[in-house]
Amino acid sequence: TYAQGGDYTVCQTVMNECGTDSSCQTVRISVSSFLDGYAEPGFQIWPNPSAGRLMIRSDHPIAIIITDGTGRQVYRSGLENSVAIDLEDCPAGVYLATVRSRSSVFREKLVLIRKP
């Protein structure tokens, strides 16, 4: 978990009886959080937690993939500015929304609840 976004250098070193090998790569981390449905200017998702119906609105086209805790895809959309998502047939639990714009990728936890 990264407290703030930025460029980070990640290195891996492997050692065995044949020798040592290292590899480094720079990765860019974007940290986002949906706080009262807010992630970045022009992008909203609400309500969260939800009983199964979600709304996503953006000022720019976005593609959305939602997966369950096992990684199984339960929802996918193409490039759209506003999306009403119906997950009422999915069981209560934690899901992962991956939202892609032309220049960014955001991932956020979604919580589905069921009222007794």
C-alpha cells in the first residue's frame, strides 16, 4: 500500500548456486480513494456500500470492470460517460472496480450489502 502517488523504483534480486541476478523497474503509482463518492475531478461512483445498484459518472469516457473476491468478472462496460450498474443478483461481499480512462486507471473496493 502506498500512502501517496509518484514514481517508485522496484528492484528484485534472485540468488542461487549459479549466481545473482538483479532487475529494477520504475513504476508510477496513482493513489485514489472514493471519499463520499469522489475520486478525482469529474469522476463519481455512488452509493458505496450499495444494495446492488450503482451509478458511475465521469466527465470523460471510461471503461469499467468489476470482479468478485475470486477475480471472476461480474460486470464490464465499454467507453461511456455515465453508467448505471445492476449487481442485485450478486451476493453480498467485497468487489473490485477497475475504472480506465484514456490516461488513468483507478481501482476501488465496492461493498455490496443485503438487507434482511
